[in-house]
Amino acid sequence: MDGSNLPERQIAISESAARRVALLREQENATDAFLRIAVSGGGCSGFQYGFSFDDTRQDGDQVFERDGVQVIVDDTSLDLLNGAEIDFVEDMMGASFQIKNPNAASSCGCGNSFSVG
């Protein structure tokens, strides 16, 4: 089986998130960098999200783009992020990247950690 019949895995990047990544790249003078999102074990709910700027792609990285901004997710993390939307939200509590993840059965109050069913 070559996997060609499997549905394509995707994440969405909001316009607000793309604008914020572009601004941060400019502020950091890192115009060639992309935002890497990774899921790792830990956090108060079992898995936690990690955000970092990176300029090196690894085997298995998947690239998602909006408005010239690239977001990279490794293959293993994408299994847990498939169908998620990456957003940047500013409210009275502050400003942060947020992930609306349909795979999360529950999440912690801060939104940085989640569990799967």
C-alpha cells in the first residue's frame, strides 16, 4: 500500500497568525525562518505544544503556508494536529498563539496542553 488513498493531513493558519509570524520574523531579523510547531509528551494533560523559529527542515517535515509565511510540522506531531487551526489571539489576558485542535479530547486551562481520546 503506497498511502495514496489516505486522506491528506492538513492544518490551517489564520490570517492573524500569519501576520504575527511575519512581524516576529521581521523583529528577529529572521526573514528566512519559519514557525515550527511540535507536539511532545508532558504538560498537565499529557501532550504539550511547542513553538519555535527554525531555518532547517528535517526529513518528514510537512510545510503549510499562508500569505508567504511557512509553518512546519514534523510528521509525528501532524498526526496529533491534523485538522487543527493555528491562530493568534489578543485579548484582555494577553496575546498568544492558540491551537484549535479537533483531536484534543480535553485541554488544560492555559491551552498549552491537551489529551487525546
